[in-house]
Amino acid sequence: MGSQAGNGGLYGAEITAGRARKVRAPLRTFVEPAREVPIMHKADVLVVGGGPAGTTAAIAAARLGARVILVERYNHLGGLSTGGLVIWIDRMTDWDGKLVIRGLGRELLDRLPKDAIYGPNPGLWGAKAPDEVAKWRPRFSAHHDTVTWAPMIDPEQLKAVSLQTVREAGVELIFHAWASNAIIEDGRVSGVIFESKQGRFGVSATIVVDTTGDGDIFAAAGEDSSNDVDTSNIHQCINTSWLWGGVDVARWLAFRASAEFDGFSKTARAEIGLFEMPVPSWRNDVAVFMGPRFAGYNALDVQDLTEVELRSRDKMMELLAYYRKHAPGFESAWIILTAPQIGVRQSRRLVGRGSMTREAWQAGVVHDDEVGISPSLAPKFQSVSVPYSSLLPRNIRGLIVAGRHMSTDASSHTFMREIPQCWLTGHAAGVAAALAANGGVDPNCVSVPAIQANLEKQGALLRISTKPDVSEPARAS
């Protein structure tokens, strides 16, 4: 959910504090009778969660010949990039304009229809001309006086492209099922229990990939998560986004650059108690509001999630009325959609075999087990090396972790939770999972050069490049 905003300044938004927290004690307990859970499906690779990381993990594994099942609790793929309306895809280029996040994330964007994506053309990536920077900065495609590739996308088209690509790869999809527990046998994750309208059922797998976003599977398997959480920071905020139609984005941007804008924002704070700015979208008649952002809430607490939804929707109606009355370009605005998925930035983070740390990327470390490259936060830093070890649990076998809950320190998490980085880590996890399943080994024993070579074959950019035999692995029996 928008890491480049720092403390919210890019959006012109404030962090809104939560209520005083209460410790909730159960009213009573109920002993659930033991029961047998039917194992309904079997896979080489089970991917749990169909967000950005889960989508690319499933595609990558299936393209390497593994039998893949992808289970998603909603009715679509893409996670926060689609259902969460985080339609601003954060930077994929470095500060020289080189596209460093490639592979399956790039493929998904390339497959979008031309009218479903909006951003600067490749000839402008890395440009520092003041006129180009001024043009693209309000659309969040220019940072640190540099034009970047950070496009706006149509979430419905990204859903369609993600689904099409997954199905073309031969992945078996299960929607409307929620992971509730890990199946642990002989010290390894051998499957997952799901809840659904038809009741509980299990899926067994040689390798499980946890792309739930909240680390539900690694937590159920007993792995530790980091607890260095600053609840007042924007990176811990939760919000519900929404799309507004009937907007004249050009008029709005002209007003935003005018002298009258300061009074407009001050009046909003006085009347509503906060100010939130719209983000121009992939169309000039649609805007997205990624807020207000509420601090002090726990993304793993159902009552907190409910309260954020209620507060978000109350403020949404107030902001709609205010913008219609006062904002040029919003006189006829209407609400197209409120996000069906709440915007969570952080809940659990794995304590893994390795971890991405600010100390390492500040020093420009390129890890021997690099499986991807992320743009850095500022031009003074080199691009960031993503190590395979940050996707591996310390103790449990049979499990790979990808997405925003991978193993990082708090600083690295601020950008590794973004959509392109989740595509990146999911891609790496899917390749590793297929190699592990097809080779009959645990993920921590997979040949790192083989992972790297297969990632490169699937279009990823790496600085650690080896060229072993990358023929398609045989399907596991």
C-alpha cells in the first residue's frame, strides 16, 4: 500500500489514530469434538493465497511442470493490487531508468490492454527533465526528481490477465476457501486445512507456498514472526480504498497546483477532521482514494478490522460530499467501488533462515543466493538484493514463504511489501517450490544456481548469474 509516500506526504494525507485498545477475554470456552477432515486434493505445489505473490508463484511452478493448486479466499486473483484497489503499481525501475523487477510481474503488466495501464513510456524512464518530472510527479511516476516506471492499472483487467495467465499455465484454482490450519507430519508441512461453504477439507502437497499476506501458514506451523511494530507509523496503518467516477482529473490537477489549494485542504481538516487527496488513475475520469489511514489497529484482530471498515466508510461519505462541494473536477463524482479487501500493510513477518536488512542493502551487498532485485528507496542507495534465504522458515520443512510477510527487518519491509516486490518473491518461491517438488528435496536443499538459472529463463533479472542446465524438470510421480 504505497511505500514511497514516506509518512503520507505524497498523498497529502494524515495518519488517523485508533481508539484505546482493550484486552478482550473470552466469554467462555467450548471444546470442539475431534473430527476427521477429508483430504480432497493433492498437488506437487500448493500455493495458499492468490495475491500478487501467489499468482506469480503458481504460474512459475506450473511452467516448470509441477502440478499446482492455488487456493484463494476471494473470487479473484491479484490481492491488494486488484481487490484492495492499490492500483498504483510502485516503482519497478532503478534511478537510471533500468527495469529491475522483470519476470512474471513484467509479463502481467505487458499483457494488459493498452487502455488498462497508464504511465510514462520506456524512453522517459530515468529522465530528470524538470518538465517531465512535473508532469509525472502528481501521478506518482516521478520520485526524487526522476521519472520512474510506476504505472496506474485497471484492477478488473489485472484480475482478468492474472486469471488467464494462471489458467494457461495449467494451475488448478479453488476460490472461496479460507486456510485455517497447517497439516504437520514428521516435522514438515504436508498440506493445509481449508474452511468453505461445503465444510472443512484438506489439500495435501509435496511443497506448500505461504502467500497469504499475513503468514497464516507459517504461523500455524509454529514459526516465529517479528514483533518490532511501530503502530504510529504509516507502514502499520490499515485502510479501505475506493474508486470515484465522474471525475475531471485534469481540472483537479490544475486546482491542486493553484494557490487556492492550501485553503481547500485546511477547510477539509476543519470540517471533516482529516484531509485525503485522490490519486489519478489509469483513466482521466476515475480517481482512487487510498485512505484515510488508521493507525493503532491490529490486522489480525477481527474487531479492529471491522472498526476500520466502519470508520473508513463513514469518512468516505464525508469526503464525497466535501469534494463535490469544493473540489473542481469532482462536482459530479460518484462512488464506483469500495475495495472488497481491506488495505493491510503489515501483520506478521517471518523470522527466517535469512533476512533482508537495511544494513546489507545500504552497503550494497549482493547476496550469493539472490533471487531478485528491488529498486532502492533513494538514488544514494544501490538496487537491493533479495536473498532466497529470506523466503525460508528456520525450522519447519516443506514450506516456502513469499509476499509481504517474508523475512525482513522493519525498514526493508516498507518496500518489500509492495506489489512488484511481491510479484518478485512469489516468482522466486514458485520456481524453488517446483524444483523441490520435482526433485524430491526440501526447499532449503534446492540448488540455488538452478533457481537462479530458471528465474532468468522465465525473464527475471539477477546479478548473480549462473548457467547450468535449465531443461524442464520431469513431472513428479
